[in-house]
Amino acid sequence: MRPFTYARPDAAADAVATLAADPDARFLAGGTNLLDHLKLGVVEPTQLVDVTGITSTEITELDDGGLRIGAGVPNSDLAADPRVRERYPAVAAAILAGASGQLRNMASTGGNLLQRTRCAYFADPTTPCTKRDLSQGCSARGGWARYHAILGASEHCIATHPSDLAVALVALDAQVQVLGADGARTIPIAAFHRLPGDDPTRDTVLAHGDLVTAVDLPAPTPAVANSTYRKVRDRASYAFALVSAAVALEVREGTVVDVRIALGGVAHKPWRATTAEAALRGRPATDDEFRAAIAAELEAAEPVESPLGGNAYKIPLVTGTVVSTLRGLAGGVA
Ligand SMILES: Cc1cc2nc3c(=O)[nH]c(=O)nc-3n(C[C@H](O)[C@H](O)[C@H](O)COP(=O)(O)OP(=O)(O)OC[C@H]3O[C@@H](n4cnc5c(N)ncnc54)[C@H](O)[C@@H]3O)c2cc1C
Ligand code: SF4
């Protein structure tokens, strides 16, 4: 047992100031990810700053027709909200595809976006991992890389981001509201998570002490109202994505008018498939077009080979998942 203190501030600004003054302090929300890492020795904070009483648990209407989701909204409440289910079906579907009912009751919106990778080596301090410690190597390269990235990885880290919710939020162009030592700011969700580059210790662009206060969903477009989330995993529940896709589609008279595609399980961050989207706009909504578009996106893929299990299988799996999901949203059989 490593000793740490526990603080429960009354205001968000106090929580931010506490972390700013202590580089080894951490925010605590539902604790479903952080407490596991404490027990495993992945993190060793000096202080836990409980933010459950100071981050909003409300979902409110925005003037532009969108919704503001407080960072403290439990995943269960977000998935069950009738406005979310009707206007942003991909968000509700993504949450319900993850974890279990009990975990979703505890897990918060902010904590979900900031959960750490499920790379097995990251969670095992007896193995080298550059994401835990920059001076170490990456055990997954040449090791068990079945769950790992095929896009945007670096020589230092091939981990994937585990959040299902984040993939849906990227497809829907959500905005993250943040309170830092210098005040409040807004970060587009597509720019919130990072690729590993030469510093995989950082999952997001947040500075230490930045508190996520809310996530804004913009007013739904016809495509967003016709959105869904498809997750492929090793077993039907209680498993992280091998690959996943959040897809929104508007088709008029057989032609793609608007399309959004974000991929999960393929990169260090939710991967917005902008190449595929551009290839599809104005094109016929057919399987051939869907397949050609995702093939163009995956031209940049670099699967990892490993004697313990590589991840080249993800290329056909992503292709089938996206084509099938687009077909279903276009009115065909998914
Ligand atoms: C068995 C199991 C299965 C799971 N399966 C899935 C799955 O299939 N799909 C999926 O997406 N997730 C899954 N999860 C992960 C789960 O969704 C996350 O653990 C949860 O969303 C984290 O939320 P939390 O509130 O508990 O965060 P915490 O554990 O409290 O915190 C997580 C991190 O976020 C930081 N943090 C928390 N709130 C804030 C804030 N407001 N601002 C800044 N930083 C903050 C903390 O400091 C910590 O670093 C699973 C978890 C478990 C244990
Ligand atoms: S892939 Fe990333 S998280 Fe996994 S062992 Fe390598 S550096 Fe660590």
C-alpha cells in the first residue's frame, strides 16, 4: 500500500489549483479505471482529488440546438437520455457497447474520455512500456500486438485508445469544455486525443491539472440523426473493441449527401476517416463505393507483425465493419 491523501474540494477552480500545485496529484471521478491502476502500481499519486461533487451531472440544451453533457454525467444516464437516443443514436449505442451496467453506472463522461489504453504491457509494471516511462521500450512490438494500432502509430508506442464513447463523439464533432489554471477553453474532440509520436505518455493535449467540465454535442444534422456505432470484439459483451466504427449517413436519391466515419481500435486516438468521407460525398451509396472509400483510408495502414499475434486481420475487419454499417444506414441489410 502506498500512502496518498484524498481531497474533496467544493469548487472546480479549487480542484484545478490543487493539481496545479502537485504534479503527482490526480483527479478521481468514478474510479473504474484509476483505482485499477492504483492497485496495479501503474500510477502512484500522492493525492486524489475527487471531482464527483463538482462536475455537473446534468444534460442541458444549448442555444444552437445541441446538448451540453456535464463531465460528471454517468455513462448509464447519458445512454438512457431520450434526447441523446433520438438525436445522437451513435452516442447511446457506443456507450451501451462498452463495459457492463454496473461499470456504466459508476463511469463518468469525463473519466471515459480519459481512460488509459488496455495494452496488457501498460497495465503490467513488470514489463517495459514507453507509455508508462519514456526511458523504457515498447513490449508490444514483437510481443502480443493483436489489439494494437494499424494507423498513426510510432516506433515508441502502438497502443490503441479504448473508449467507445470517444469514437462516437469524434464522428459527431463534439467539443470538450476544459477548465485549466489559465481559465476555460474549448477543444474540438478530434484534436483532444493525441497520436503517440515521440511522447506516448500523453494521451491527450490536456496539461496536468486541466479539468474536463463538459462535452458539447452540436445540433444534429440529418446524417447525425441517422447514425450508429458498430463494435467488433472477441466476445459479445464485456470486451474492448478489436475494431469499431461510428458512422453517420445522409443519402438522397441514392447519392451520399453527408457522411461521417470514425474508427475505434485502430489508433492511439479515435480515427476520423476523412479520406473515406471525402471519397464518398456526392457518390452513389453502393457497396462498391463504400469499399473503395475505406480502402483509400486504409492505404496508410501499417499492421504489426508478431510471432505472438499480429494485427493485419484488422484491415479486412475494418473494411467489412464500415461497409456493412454504411449499407445498413443507407437502408440495406447491415
Ligand atoms: C472490466 C471493464 C470493462 C470495460 N469495458 C469498456 C468498454 O468496453 N468500452 C469502454 O469505452 N470502456 C470500458 N471500460 C472503461 C470504463 O468506461 C472507464 O473505466 C470509465 O469510463 C472511466 O470513467 P471514471 O469516471 O470511472 O474515471 P476514473 O477512473 O475516475 O478516471 C479515469 C481517468 O480520468 C481522469 N479524470 C476523471 N475525470 C476527469 C475530469 N473531469 N477531468 C480531467 N480528468 C479526469 C482521472 O484522473 C483518471 O486519469 C471498462 C472498464 C472496466 C473496469
Ligand atoms: S504499445 Fe504503448 S502502451 Fe503498449 S507496451 Fe508499447 S509503449 Fe506501452
